[in-house]
Amino acid sequence: MTDGTIWLAAPPRSIAFGGYHVVLARGLTPDELAARLAAAVDGAECGVVAVGEHTGDTLLELIGDTFAAIGLRLGRAGGWTYAVAYGGWPGEFGSLEPVSRGGAHVCLLEYEEENGKPVPPQFAYFHDGGLLSACNLHLDASWGYTGVDGDPETARRLQDLLTAAGLPDPELDRGETHRTALGVVERFFGLSLPRAPIVEGALPSVLLEPA
């Protein structure tokens, strides 16, 4: 079963405390995606350590209260491989352009929900080592939103769909803007993400640990 991605906008904490960091990929196995994400951690050479199957809660228990490690729960659904991050992921990953090398399609959906600034939810889509499109999903000019970035043709088509959906709308609640923008992105790229296995089930899990 696949559920799209709109459920990520359900407040509060659609996945875990801190928000969500989800990477979807076509053209990569779960093991390949985990290895490439380990290589994308800034400032540290990380290895991938398999730790069996975990729910979100049991993986967080394994990581511990200090969030010193990054955990990933891995799966496949609707033609997409996905990795859901737990623990100390905020601010730790560099650009995911290299993750999409070799013809892979890679989509990042991220929201630091507990960040006091507050940081808006982020979307970015990469293919074959380059950025196709990216924007913040609050479409908030105070956070530098001036349209969709990326490949001009792809960015223009996505911006046209956001405009057709009535976005950005400064009078609209940010939660509704988040939900609506996620829906536009989901339909444009055909994204699928199963809620029940991620929120309620156990999935193969790894830790990204300094080598």
C-alpha cells in the first residue's frame, strides 16, 4: 500500500520528534541508498551499520537521548526506495546531488519541526547528479522563496502547478500551504510513501556511524 506524501504535513510530529527527513529514490536499492546517504553526511566519513528491524520508537531507543547518531529505516513502495532518518539528522547532510549520480532519481522531503527559528519544510528533487527543482514548502518570501529553483523547464512546470493550486497565498495557514504544496509535488513526481509501515511497523534499519 502507498499513501503519497501529504500525510507528512499532519501536525504535530507526523513521524517523530524533531520533524521528518525522508529521502525517496528510483534506481537505487535500500542498501545503495543508505551507503550514499552515509557519504553525504557533512564533516565525517561514515559507515553503515545494520541493526536489524526496528520501529521508529525502538530505533530512537537504540540511538539514545543524546541523538549522537543518525539512524535510517529503509523500505520500498510504489516503485520508490525510501530512507527515513531518526536521531541527530538536522543539519548533518550536505547536498544530495551526489546521491543521484549514475541516473538515479532522488527526492528529499525535510522539516525541522522543532526548530525554533522556525525553518520551513524543504523539498528538493535531483537526477543524475544535478538539481531538477527545489523550494521551501511554506512558499514564504521571508525565507527567501522567490519561486522554484533548479532546471529552468522543470522548475517552471512545477511553479505553474503551484500557482494553479493558488500558491503562494499569504492569507493561507502555513499548515494548509505545507499540505497543498506537498500534494502538488507528489502528483508532479509520482511520489509514494507508505504511512503504516513507517509509523506503526518495523523496518530494516541502519546507523550511520563515523568510520
